[in-house]
Amino acid sequence: MKKKGRQGSAIVEFALLSPFLFGTLIGLWVYGPQLISNLQIVQTARDVASMYSRGVDFSTSANQAMITRLGEQLGLQSTGGNGVVILSTVQFIGPLQCAQFSSDSCGNSGKWAFTNRIVFGNTSLRSSNLGNTTCTLNTDGSLNLVDTVTNGCAAVPNTALLGGLGTPNDSVNGFKPGQDAYVVEVAANTGWTSAVPWTSSVGYAFAIF
Amino acid sequence: MTLIASSNNPRKGQAIILFTLMLGTVFVPMVGMGIDGVRAYLVKAKLSTAIDGAAIAAASSLSSGSGETAQAANAVATATEVADSNFPVGYFGSSLQSGSPTVCVDPGDGSNPCGLGTGGTVNTYKKRTVVITAYATVPTLFMRIIGYPTTTVAATGQASRRDVRVVLVIDRSSSMTSIDSDTGNTAIVDAVNQAGIFVGKFAPGRDELGLVVMGGSAIVAYPPRNPANDPTLLSSFTAPDTNWNSASPSLPYLITQIKGGSNTGTAEALYLAYMTLKADAATNTALPDMLNVIVFFTDGLPNGITTFANDPNGTSLKSTSPCTYRTSGSTHPMKAWFAQWNGDTPNDSQGGKGLFTPMMTTQYPGTSGNDIVKWMQNPGTDNNIATNTDNCSFDNPSSNNDYISHDFSKIPDQDLYGNRTNFDTTTTPALYTYGTYYANAGGIAYNNTKINDSYQVGLASWNAAADQSWKIWNNMIYNSATRTIIADPNPIDPVIFTIGYWHTSEQPDATLMNIMANTTASPIVVSTKMHGQYFQATSADQVNQAFADIASEILRLAQ
């Protein structure tokens, strides 16, 4: 009887402790991979931004392949896949930029405008926090400068991401009108994406260089 | 039995006690290290991103500001803004220590304010480096239970900006006076605007800029040239300096004064730009540490050259010419330019017109002292080198006798600067055969005795420009004392960007532009040398774009 009683208490104790144990284990199992994936996303954004700001042309498949290898564990691919890379070069249009096209109406004066946009990977996974340009892009993703300066299609729809740069001003120290800001956004499915979809979410990171 | 007998159920609740003990001593620390560690890594990665971005943007910002101090202040402000943009307030509950990163700008003068070190392998000369350090405090979730409520992560980043030396060449030939359909301005007005914006992207006090303006004759507008100096000698040239924005007249002001007119002396302009770029190559030990650039803007084909027609070592004049300059090359050197005047039609019985005084060696008529503003404003002052009393046919333009065919026996073998009018290499045919002139004429070969043939003048001008490019990319230089082309004792490795503006029926030659820039599309590319870039523009807007792209490329290469 004594033995039987001890057996019962062990089960009760286990029952009492198991929520802590299993809760913690499940938490680790669910969020651990997500945290690691998010870390990879942040690192990928940083690496891509570093290259993008130094002039690497990511409109070419060879350079895209470099990134897909870098983000292999995230499932990044040039087309489709588990992630998307959104590259944008933007600049604030000030008086000097407008002066370049003095005969045109300077439609983007006092606004942030795109000068380049390249997207590759699973483009339906997530859209850019900056929004999109409806201007015609050249093959290297660049916009014609005249569009950037004068055409409303180049204006950045949502500038919240650039808020830290303030309102660039030629006579105030800091980021200047006409200076290129290289914005890289990376999003990817995180967690156990295929095996246990409910543990998955879309991770996102950006880098401004 | 002893165990059972002695127990009286004493192990009831032991698992909970043990678990509680384990929770505090093993479980929480382990889980805490895992979870909090990854969170800290995430914050560190984000902070590193912010600092890297801030460093690169700050190095780019070193171009803005009236002087070195202002540029450094601008870089510091930019670094803080970009770091803030990248590192959201409260990212995983973290915060930047001191509220912002520490930004230090090393001016590259050996003072070493940022602790980068000097000497040895640390070469900071002619290079400014932005060093940024930041610390972030990250609150912990689990580790706080055992007395570690926060952890600190750090990130350091640095980016450099090399000083650049740029010589800008602007074509002001008469075709630049036509109207740009997309702006309604003349092409030269648009080019002047665009060039002004272009030079505004460089850093006064650090970057060194020069300016060459090209018509049938080209001139070094900045730094000031001395008309008494012989432009065939490297020692006559002054290297670009850092005072271009504050000098009087300043380089930006000179650009605003350029008016259109005259012909296209491409070879001379490229020669002058290159000599200016390397003027102090023998003594300036900093030159290899700088980025040396020529930006060449033109809207047409070369159609003229500057020559030494009565060179005692090889005259190009007819023995029957009545021109009194003919026999006195040493006292009356006919160092002057001629050019096509009415297109490049083969066998047109016209040929080159001249001879006109080069701007480099001529004081602007009626002036003394610095005459450069006048030369910018008046492209049409192409004074004939001879007067009516010299019996030279070319001395009387109004009578249409000023074709060189009246006095010349041949197109000179080389221009004043040793650029050959018919040159092939051991591995290539004559350079002119790559050109538009040659192709358009169906491959008529060069014949220097057809002195009354505008097409032949075109070939000679084209070949001279290509030969100057060949010399640059093969480290050769003209020794005017011995009239030989020698290995350059102090070669520099420039980067050349060319812009060809296609806006009239006479279009720049893409092949020549590629040869000049040593792009991979050049038929005589030198693979060991820096490849520049050729930009082909068909509208003023595209010229704008080209200038903007080149500025970005130069500043990117400078990092």
C-alpha cells in the first residue's frame, strides 16, 4: 500500500510540474527557430545593404545568386522560395535636384523619391514598408533621373521607415537632399515552416545604409 | 526495507522541492542563456547593421560642406541620423547607451584621433575614416531572475573616403548651341547646369578639381594656365588643387561662364586633361593614394587638331607656299589648330580650315592678367596666327581661302602633343579603322596627302584622339624635346568616364568613347588598367543622369 501511495504522488507531482516543463520545451521549440531565423534575416539584410551601398548590381542573376546562397537556410531564392529581398535606393529631392530639371515642374520637391528598386524572391510574401513606385524601371532597376525628380510615380508612398533621417536640408548638417539612402528589406518565413506551419510567421528586417 | 521503513513517506513532495531548486540553479540559467543570448545576439546584429550603415552614409557625407571642418560635422550628424533610423527605439526593449553612437572622423593626417593607428600597414594618408562605436543595453527576460536584469552589447564600424582628383572636360563646340527638345534650353546651357551640380558633389578643401574646356582649341580653365608656358611640356602644367571652390574666379563660376561655339579638338582636350591630372606625379607621393579621374563630356566627333605645321624637324608645308612663316619654324612656329568646317564628306575639295591660335598659349585679345573668364565667354575668338602681310593663304578667312590645302603638303604626321594621325599597334590595325568616320565612308583608307579632303581631316583627328587614349592606357608619354613617345617615368592610373551626347545628326563615336574610357568594349582595351565607363545620352535628361551616375560611381570608388 505504501508503495502504491508513493507511485501516486510521483504522478501527481509530475502532473503539477509538467505544465512548466512542457510549456518551456514547447516555447523553446516554437520560438527558438524563429529567433534564429530572425537573426539570419537581420544578418542577411546587413550583408546585402553593405554590398548594395557599394554598387553591387542586384538586378543580375549572378549577384542575386550570391544572396540566395547567403540566405540558403532561410530558403531565399531568386524567384519564389521562402523569402523576399526588396532593395530600394531613395533620395530626398531638394532645390539643387529640382534645378537639374528647371524646365520641368519639380513634382517631387520636398519628398523622398526612388532612384532604384529591385525585388527578388517570393514577391508575394511581403511588400515593402516604403511602398512601391509605379514608374517604368530600367533593366538595372534604376529610374530615369527626370522621373525621380519630377514625376509623382517616383515619390515614396510611405516614409515612416526614413523618419530617422529627418527632413534633409542643404544648410543643416546631416543627411542631405540628393544623397542616396540604400534601403534593404528582407522578409522570410521563420520557424518550422513546412513541418508545423502554425509555428511559422513571416520575419522581417531592414537596413538603411 | 530500510528505505521503506525509514521513510514514513518522507519523499512526498521531494520532486517539487528538487525541481524548484533546479529551476533556480540550472533550468532558468540554461533557458535564460539560450533565450536571452539569442535576443542579445539579435540586438547586436541590429546594432551592427545600424553602425555599418551609419559609417558608410557618414563617409559619403564627407563630400558635403564648405570645408574640412564642416564636412566632418556633417558626417557626424549623418551617422547619428542613420544609426537612429536603423536601430528603432526599444528594439527588444533595448536602448543606446548615451542615447547615440560615438562618432570619430580621422582626417588622415597622422593625428590618429580615433585610435586607428598610424604608420606601418595603416595607411590613412589622403583618406578620411569615420569610426563609430555604440553600446546598447538589453533587458533580460530570464537572467534577471538570477540577478542579471540587463546585458550590454557593442558594435563598431568604420568606412573611409579617399580624396579624389577629378579633371572635368566640357565640349563647348558649336553643335552645343542647338536646342534640347526636352528642356528648351541650348545644350550648352543644360551642360553648364549639369556640370555645376556635378562639381557640387565634391568636397572643397579635400578633393582636387580641374576644368578643361574644348572647342577646336582646348584650354585648361582651372587651375589657371600661364599662356607663356609651352603646353607640350609636362612642367608647364599645374595640378588640380583643393581651392577650386574659393579661388577667384572659382571653378564653379567658370563653368557658368562657358558659352558654345567652335569645333571639336578631342585629342588636345584629352591631352590637356591628362597632363593636368598628372602634373605633379613626379613629386606628389600622395597621388597613388588618391582616386584620379577624368570625366569627358562631348557631343560630337573629333574634327580638328592642333599641330606644329612648320616644325623644323618635319614641316607639313608646301615648298611652294608663299607663306613667310614657312621657313622660320623656330622663330615663327605655326603651332595652331585647324579643323573640318563643313562636315566630313570624302573628296569634298575642302579639307581643314585654319590656322588658329591655341587658347592655351594665347592671351585673350585686349586683356592682361587672368584672361580665363573671357575665354569661357567667347568661344568664337579663334584668331588666325598670321596676318595678311605673311602671304599665307589661311590668313584671310573671309575670302574662303583659309583652307590649309593652299599651304600644306600633307596632314601632319602628329599633332603638337605627339598624337599620331595614323597609328597602328603591333596587335591592331590603324586605330581610325575602328571609327564611325571610316565605317560611314565605306572604309576609305587614310591618305595624308589628300589635304583638301574633310574626311581625311576627320580620320586624322579621330586617330589622334585614339592615340592619346592609347598612350594613357599604355603608360606612354610624349617627349617634345626629342619628338619621341617614351615610357612614362611617373605613370598614374586614372579612371576615365566619358559621356557622349547624341543630340544632333553628328553623333559621338561610341567606339572612341570606349577607347578613351578603357571599357571592356574598347577594341584596344588594356585589361590591367582601371575600366571606366561610357555613358551614351540622347537627351538632356539622360546627360543629367550620366553626370549623376558618374558622381555616384566616383564617390563609391573613393570609399
